[in-house]
Amino acid sequence: MTTAHPPLAYSVAQAAAIANLGRSTLYKAIANGDLVARKGYGRRTIILGDEFRAFLARLPTIHS
């Protein structure tokens, strides 16, 4: 029996698709310091899974 593990890291494109956000929105959050990202080998920007989940949890809630 295998247990599925969440990915350790996401590309900006993967994170944008998962969260239904634009890539530019994520890059702005990175530039503002709201989302921690790292440079992988080469030019790719990666977002660790824990950092991504924490960023999403910090988004404002909507109260009606």
C-alpha cells in the first residue's frame, strides 16, 4: 500500500494553477515578501509546499 505525499515544491506555474491565481499575482506576492520562494538549479523559481500552504492560509477571509 502506497501513501500519496504532497509535493515538496511547486513551480510558479504549478502553484498558480493549483490556487487558481495568476502567475503575476504570485510573483507580486514573492516581491512583497508575502510568499517565500527559492531559486532551483538554473532559472526556475520554486515554492516549497509548506510555504505555499502557509501563504494560502494567510489570505484574507471574506465575512458576509
